[in-house]
Amino acid sequence: MSPRRAAALGAGDRTLRDHLISTAERMIAERGTAGLTVRAIAREAGVADGVLYNHFADKEELLALALWAHAESVARPLGPLPEPGAGTVEENLRAYVAYGLALHDGLLPALTGLIAHPAVLSRFAALAGGGGGSWNERLTSYLRGELRLGRLAPDARVEAAAMLIVGACHEPVLSLLFQGRSIAHRVSPDVVDDLVATVLAGIAPR
């Protein structure tokens, strides 16, 4: 192993591939994805530019894996999501909304820099599809489960309810990104409560 590569890896058993993913993930967390280049990642990782192509098919593969690692790091401290039948529907929806707001706050600024790179987003979506479902898919599945248990109105349109919640969680981040900022404003607990109350007014048993 060359001295440069040894210095890049440091102590521990992780591979150079892992090191490159970790480096790119850290850069995404700190700077976002806009203008993120192979050269910048290689320099940050302490390796030659061409080394990346010894471990990844292309730049898109590395960025998708780094973005997935970033999504996992954002979601890790948020804890598990409620299952159908546990607690109350109102409490569970608050948990889903709080989770969604935090997830979008941490992830969407990174995703917006990749709008012009659909290949990266496509590969990222493929990774998410193999990880037990995205947050919005789990929300829809949760509501369907509550519908089957009879804890929602028999005619509840749970897909539409899920879309309302997902859109509300996108809005605080996207509205500020369109204004040229990178961090969303914090949504107050009252707003979360109002959203949950509004959704429940349409799908709760009557």
C-alpha cells in the first residue's frame, strides 16, 4: 500500500472504497452536492483522481452510495416509526410528521444539487427501494394498516392523506431552497398538531 493511500485510510479495517464513500458523504453533509466533483472528492480523500474508478463504475455510483449513507446518517437519530395498532393514530401521525420534517430538513438540500443529474437520483432511488421502503411509502403502508384494523373511517382515502402529509413536510425546506437558502426554518409543534388534526378530520371514524 502506498504511503498516500495508507494516510488516507488511517487506522482501522475499512477499505479504500468505504473511505471514499465516507469522504463523499461527509462533503455532502457539509457542502451539499452542487458542484461536487470527482477531483474534489479524491483530494479530500487523499488519493489520486483515477483511484475512484478502480472502486466504482462511475461518478454516479459513488455519489448515489454517498447520498444513501447521508440519508442513513440523517435518519439514524430519528428512531423507529410506529406500527399500525400501536398507541393512538393521532400520536402516531405526529411521530410520522416529525420524522418527515426532520428527514427532509437534512436530506432535501443535498438532493436539490442533483436535479440536473437524474442518473444519480435514479441509482439513489434504487438503493432506497431495497431498504424497506422510503418514509412516504412507510407512511402510506401505516395508514393502510390502520384502515384494515378499523381505526380509520371505512372510506378513508389514505393515499390522499399521505400525500397531504408528504407535501407539508416538503414545503418548509423547498420554500427556502427556492429563496436561495440551505436550511429550513423549524416547524413549531403547533403546526404539526394542526396538520395531524386536519388530516384526521378527513379520515377518522365518524
